[in-house]
Amino acid sequence: MDVKRYVICCRCSFFSVYEDGERFYPVCKTKLLQVCPGCGRPIFNPYGRFCPYCGKGYRK
């Protein structure tokens, strides 16, 4: 089974499936969050507001 990783815009909560090289969301001009800012684990649930491993919030 192929597990999808996601990127999230911290400003508007836009998310998409991670593609190598994707760094910024062009609408908000915001850097996309690729991993949890607390523990560095990949984001597997784009609907979550917090990391299930360390509890750190994904959005500002």
C-alpha cells in the first residue's frame, strides 16, 4: 500500500499531495509545511490540525 504524504499552507490551510520540489503555495506566497515543525515526521493526515506524535500545531 502506497502511503501519501501531504504539504500544508500554514496561512490558509490549503493542502496537496507532496510532490518533490514543491516549496511554496503560489496563492498565499507561503512556504508549504512538509513535515511537523515539532518532531520532523511527515504529514500523513492533511485534515489534522496537530501532529499525532508530538502534539505540535501545523497551522499558525
